[in-house]
Amino acid sequence: MFIAYVVVAALLSLLLLASGGLLLAKEKGVTTTLTELGVPLSWAPLLAVLKMAGALGLLAGIFYRPLGIAAAAGVVLYFAGAVITHLRAKDVKGIMIPTVLTAASATPLLLAIATM
């Protein structure tokens, strides 16, 4: 299960780093989505830092499991917040991605706990 944690944590970390980079670069598609959901653009840097911290924490969890567990829990909460944001904005069309990411981010959490 340790190898599974490493693979899943690495893949999710790449996704989080890329997504955080797009937020920091204020890529047009990302900023449009934030605006449509009612999220202030001034939150973009904070959201990007949270994603990147989660990615680094997942990777650090390979060597120090409690940090990986904390980071994975934070990533799950981050994406659960994204689901809630989409629901509040009544964005039924856009809710699938954060829902899948919430479930996907639960995988390294469960694997990290199982291999503790």
C-alpha cells in the first residue's frame, strides 16, 4: 500500500501544482470560473498557495506520514469547499470536477492512514 500512496500522492501533487500555477498566473478560464462562482479574484493567490502547500505536504508524507495525512485531509477539505461553492452558485454543470477531485483526494488520505 505504500507504493500506492507514493503513486497517488505524486499524481495528485502534480495536479495541485499545475492548478495552483494556473491560479497564480490568473489564467483566463480559471479567473472566469472564480468570478462566475462569486469568489473574489483577490482570493486566487491564497487558493493557489493552499493547493501548492497540499501538494508539498502530500510529497513530504512519503517520508513523514503524519504530515501526509494532514495534507491529504486539507486537500479533501479544500475540494469539499469547492463543491459547496459550486452548489451555492447553483453551478450544476461545473460541479462534477470538484466532486471527482474530492473523492480522488480521499484516496491518499486513506492510503496514508492504512500504511501508518
